[in-house]
Amino acid sequence: MKTAVGLSLGEGTQDFAFETRFLGKRLAVRRVGAGGSVRRLKELVAKWEPKADAIGLGIAPESWTGGKRRLSGEDCAALLSTVTRVPATSGARLAGILQEWALRHVQGRLPGYFTNARVLFFSAASNPKLAQTFAEFTPNLQFADPVLDAGVPKLLGSMEALSLYASGAHYVTERLPEALLDNPAGREWTRWILRRAMRDATVIVAPVHALDGFGIEELAGKTILTATVNAQRIAHFKAKGVRLVIDAAPEREGRVLDPSLLDAMAIAALGKEPDDLQEDDYLEMLAGSGLEPRMIWPNGQKRVNRFAFVIHPLSQEYFKNVKPIEMLSHVSPPVLMDAIEKAMAYAPPFVYSKVEGIRSPTGAEAEGWLISVGGTPREIMRHSPEFTYRRLLEAARVARSLGAQIMGLGAFTKVVGDAGLTVARRAPLPITTGNSYSASGALWAAHDAMRRLGLVPMPKGEGRIPMKAMVVGATGAIGSVCARLLAMVAEEVHLVSPETAKLLSLKGSILKETPGAKIVVAATTDRGIGAMDMIVTATSGAGKKVLDITRVKPGCVITDVARPLDLPASEVAKRPDVLVIESGEILLPGKPRMKNIGLPPGVAYACLAETIVLALEGRFENFTVGRHIEWEKVKEIYRLGLRHGMRLAAISGVNGPFTDADIKRVKKLALEARGAAASSLPAGGRSAPPPPGARRRSPAAPPPGPRRARRARSGP
């Protein structure tokens, strides 16, 4: 039987011994700790060298401290040279393989886990291959080598800087005077730099012992890539709120094997010198022995994915909520506010709010950032699409630097130019416009509103709903999907768009998909609007009048999907007998926290909700882009939303959520208006035509919903 002994500078409380079959040989394996003493380690070498066939020394320079100073490469070489009778190894080569394997193993098991992650290395110069591997998945790398090596309060922020530092060419290698750093204040300064970097990171790569002195502020929610994590340190990580520990050191016989000991086991079993081990030997050892990196969830398995979402002000009213513009807006003439609106269109993107607390019933969690660009719809329309593309791409770079794995486009940004195609092609992370969920949410909300209003009988079974529906802006991305969905369930669907050729093509496509559908096309809403039971407005008119609400049938449900709204509050107020709702808003799962976006707490626009659903699902891909929305994706995002606990929020109008009392009041006024119209019919059964230019008067009743106007917002 061969014997492999691992001598470590670590504590002796973790010592163990066992026998196993390894690489076809019986092995006696033993680990002995020196309690941090180099002198004691030398004594252990003298004791165990005559009894071992190979010795592994746990003395990697980035891993252990001898006395009060870190071991240098020369120190490690000197300790290895004390072993003269049998092969000895520090396991450095194997450690590099195991760490890279651990990284790729997790990225494979949890796709996208390290994508755009913010990674902090305590020491990368000792393992540049691992840093290069991380760079395949994220550009957000920081290296604390100058802080820990030289006491210089400066982090390296790129692979280029790391390469220069390792070669001695980087300016931080010119250490600051000892008088500035070798004192309590200097040491506290450098420690503060490291602590701040740890708080900002999502992944920390460090020797396990080097994390002992840090607390919950630095470690909570972090992923730690390290090696040789024992039960005591797992308990420590649990108490500090660590999310995931990736241990590059595998287990054998219930014991965690330091790379130096595992390397010694291979040397003893194969009868080779350390320098004679080939890559095939390591492959045989790792693949053939069932060894693999460990994934430890100290506080239960919980993955948190990251997203970003672009918002922008919908009008000048938004700027009145931004300090110090708020104060100026009260005394500034309109011309000054116009100038501010123009100037803000050129402002760089900024983080408006962090979004936290989103938790799916599946256990998945998501966090993200709302990133604001400064242009209002009016300013966006004044510039070329390329102007907006540049700002969205800059927002995407901000999102990537924050760690976002996917980014959604909100409000007018998703309809500019080619509706996200160019941005998706050029952005450094996946893009979605959220239009699939917007289309689904719009009809979800409309169906709920019609059910609650109770003026159209709902069929039992799979029959069509006896109603007439109209889609205004039917050739747009959201409008075309709404048209396809309505054609499946409504008796008659009117499609309205000034794009004649697209409209004819859309009608043909719908009839091919739904042969029994009754489709009417028109360039304007003038024909048939008074007979509609449901109207969906999905234009990009940016405030232009798209329909005459005074001509709408009493009790009609209008779902306004457009941003800005096609029907402002002043128009809605003309018809208290009509239910005008905003596109389906989604109640997010968990306990969401974010700044005000003009919606009740925990409620999001459907386009934002789509971005969150994709993050929860780990679907980091271009999902909904372009003006053609795939029907399959509409169904898929609806299904995924239900899976992750998304629910339709209370249906809302321009004045806030509708209560049951509001719905009853609309129904009462609608029935009264219909009764009055029926009583005025002549004997022939048709109403007399109104005189030219006459308009139907709306009932003089207050609009339903809360009296308090909703705050100006920068929502999608």
C-alpha cells in the first residue's frame, strides 16, 4: 500500500486519515496541520518523510500566512526543498486546473450564472488563467493584488492592468512611502478599499482563510470561489449570509482534499515525479475517479439573477419631480422648461432605482436596476433613430457594468426605429422590448374588465364571445398580436391602421391562422367605432388623437396600450359611461422594492414584468425584438409568468385603480345611456341621423376612479 501525506500550514483540528482505492492502487491518505507555524511544518516534514511515498505541502503563496507575513514564491520553493527523500508538490498546477474547472462546472450547471457578474479577486497574479477564464463570461473584473501585496490602496480593473502589474510595469508597483501606509491609519485605509470592493462584488475569489475577518456587510448574498472549505467555515459562511460557496477541492471518503494532497495521491499511485505528470494523468484522475467541484448553498439553494430596464420621462411633468428642477418649474416660464426638456435628451443614462425583493414561488429571485435616459417622446421623435440607439447602447453598457444579465426597453424606446433589432444586435447583453407580455397583459386586463362589467355575455365552453372588437394601430408590434388573439375569440374584429398594404397582409395572415374569423379593415376609426364592445389602442402616436371617444358605445371597454397614452385624462373624463383602462399591469411576486414609477407598490408594467420573468427563468437571450411578435412567445411568456407567480394587478385607468364601486357606476351610466338611446328610436327601429356637425353629449357625471391624479412618471 502506498502512502500520501498532506502537510498543511492550516490548523491541526482538521486532520484526518483514511484508506482508499485511487487510480488502481490502494492508498493510505493522511492530512496533518501545522497550525500556521512554518517551524512546525518543517518538523512535520522530518517526521513524515520516511513514512510517505509522496508529500503534498499546502503552502501556496496566495493561500497561507507564515507568522505575520505572507509567504512568497521563494518561501514556498524553500519549504519544498526541505523534502529530499520522496516526491513533494505544492499542488499549484492542479489547483489551477481545479479552480478553472469549478468555474466552468458552475457556469454549465447554472447557465449564465457568471454572465456580467462583478468579480473581485484577492490575488489574480498567482492564477492569471482563472482570471482569463472569468473574462470569457464577464468584463466586470477587479483585482486586489496591489492592496494585499504592497499595501497600495488601488484596485486593478482590467486584464491589461493585471498583466502590467504582474510584469512589474504597472505604476502601482511603485509603492507609496512606508510612512504613509505602515501605520494604523494606512492599514485601515487599504482595508476600507477592500471592504468596499467586496460589498460591490457579486463573486469573490479568495483563499478561504482570508475571509475569516469579514462580516455580513461584505459577505451577505455573495458567491465565493475558494478551496478546502471545512464544516466550521461553512457554518461561518451561513451566519454571514453567503449565497453560494464553490469549493474547487473535491471530496473523497467524506474528506475535503487540498490540491497539494490530491496531487500527492496521484504521484504516489502512479509512481511518478511531480514534473512527469501529464494532462492525461490529471484527466484520468478527475474524470475516472468521480471527483468534481463542490457547490455548497449555506442558506439553502437560492439563485438571484440580475436585469436592467430602460425608462424615460413621458412628459415635462416628470422633470417637476426631479431636484433641483422641481423648484425651478414653479417659477420658470414654459420656454425654460422646453429648454430643459431639450437638454435632458442629451443627458447620459443614470440609475433611477434599484429593484429588489422579487421572489418566485419556484425559489428563484431577481434584482435589477431601472436606468433612465433623458428624452421625452417628443424629443425622441425629433431626433434620428441613431440618436436614441446611441443612448440605449450607453444604457446597456451601464447595465452590464452593474452586472445585469438581460435588459428590457420601456415606453418609447422600444418603438424607435426597428423596435429593438439594432440595439439587440449591438448591445453587450441580451435585449427584450417586453411587447410579448404587453400584448398578453392588455387582453388579460381587457377580459377581466369585461367580465367585471358584465355587459357582454361570456360563452360557456369554447364558443366565440358575442362582441365586436377594434384594434387601433393594428399593424404595430403589439397591435398585430392583439388582433390575432381577438380573431380567435371575438365574433367580429376591426383592424385600423393607415398602413394599407400592411393591413391587407395582416388580414390575410390572420385568416390563414383562423379561417372562421370575421375581419374588417379600415384606415381610420370612423367606420364602426360606435358599435364596438372592446377597443385596443396600440399606436405610437405620442399624444396624437387616435379616436373620438364621444362616438364610442356606452359600456365599451377601451384598453390603452400606448405610451404615452392614446387617451389622456381630459379625453377619458368626457365619457364616464366608458371603461378606459391602461394595458395590463402585473403584480410582481415576493416583496418588491423600488422607487415610484407611477404605479402601486409591487406593480409593474407588463414590459418590465417580461424582463423580470426572463431573469427569473434564467433566459438570457434576445426574446422580443422587432415589429413582428411571435405568437408562440406570447403564449410562452404568459405561461412563464404564471409559473413565477405573476398575477394581473387591479385594472387601472388614468386616475388609478378601479374599485368595484367604480365598475358598478360605469355599468349604471352605460345602461342608462343605452336605455335613453333605445327610447329615442323611431317606429322603424333606427335612430334619426344627427344633424351635420352635431356631437353626442356625454353624461355630466364625474369620471370613475380616485379623484387624486396619478403622479407624473417615467414608466414604460
